Amino acid sequence: MRIAISGTYSSGKTFTSYALSHLTGIPRTRARTMRELLPEAVPGKTLEQCTAAELVQLIVRRHSERAVFESRFGDAFISDGTSLQEWIYGSVRVIVGINPNASLHLGELESVDRTPEIKVFDEVMAQLGVYFKQHVQQTYDVFVHLPNELALAKDGHRPVNERFRSMADERLLEMAAELGIPAHIVGGTIPERLERILEVFGLQPKMGIEEAIELAQREYQAVDMTIESDRASVIVR
């Protein structure tokens, strides 16, 4: 079974995918985050400083890595996210702006001005969506969707806000329905999520839930959380 852990920023995808992989023995796959890609893709910039064209490069880089890693595992893997996320994050920026935090003053039904940059970005994202949706439809059997239950991490990296996150969350579920991919919404604590996923798919655990969570915590703590500007300076040195 090809399971995608779906959800937006700070929904817990990474930790849940680590723990679920340990719990079930199903291999985990991922793509490098924007934070990891930025120093080599757009040196010296943070994500909120990127132009529309630079965001397109980052989106394509992430998708390419996903496709390569997914192809290595055949018919059984757990994916930390999907290419729908990158595409939807880009598409929502057509409404809230390339840097979403710069449009916090807008009302729920308002959008940023359709500048020439935004118009071109919109057209590019529409065309990328054709391909990304085809890829996702062919690649995953099911989504485990994590709702926005956790506070948005204030880690100096995520140029997003609750409006952006809510819009992206709604579109992820809309796209799953459009593509005919079953999406099981699984919330609660990490143990509750893992128990529910085992139940939904009839998976047999390879270890106890607490042991799987402990292993996931070790891996998660090893993830480099350095902000982009600091990471870039380390690479330069």
C-alpha cells in the first residue's frame, strides 16, 4: 500500500510518518524541505524573500526528489507529504501573495493585486497542476490527512499564517476527492493517530506504539532546524 501522510504546515506529517514507518515496517520516503533546498537553490535568501520564479524552481526541485525517492519503493511506502502540497502552497500564493505574511491586512474574501508577476505565476501553477495531479493520482493509493490541530510553528522559517494554512488544508482534501483518492482524516495525539491508522488499514504492528514513538523522536531531534540564512552561511564557510 502506498500511503501519503497529508496535511499542511505544522500538522505533524514528519513525526507521524517516522513513527508509522517504525511501527509497521513500511519504508518511509520524503523530499527535502524548502529549508533544506534553499541554500543551493536560492543562496542567501529565506523563503519569504523568494520571487515567484524562485518559488517555481523550489517547487519543481521538491517534486523531482519526491518522484525519484518514491520510485525506489515500488508498491509499499509511507510518504511524508505529496507533490500536491507544493503545488497547492504555490496556488494559494496567487490569492495571498508570494509572501503570505505581507497580506495579513486582507479580509477573508480579498486577494492581492493581480500584478504581472502574479498573473504569470498563476498561469505557471495551473500548468504544473495538470502534471502534479496526474503524478499524485498514479502514485498513491490512499491519504492519511492530518487536520490543523497543532499551533503553527514559529521557527523563523514558515512565511505562512492561519488563513494560508486553512486554505491549503481545504484544497488538499478537495484535490483528494477530485482525484478519487480515499482520504482518512486522522487526528488526536500521536498514539491515537497511530492506533487509528493501524485500525483503518488493518496493518500489523512490528513493535509497540511507544517504542515506535521513541525511535521517531530520536530521528526527529536529529533534523536540522537551522533557519535558511544561517544554513547558507555555514555552507559558504
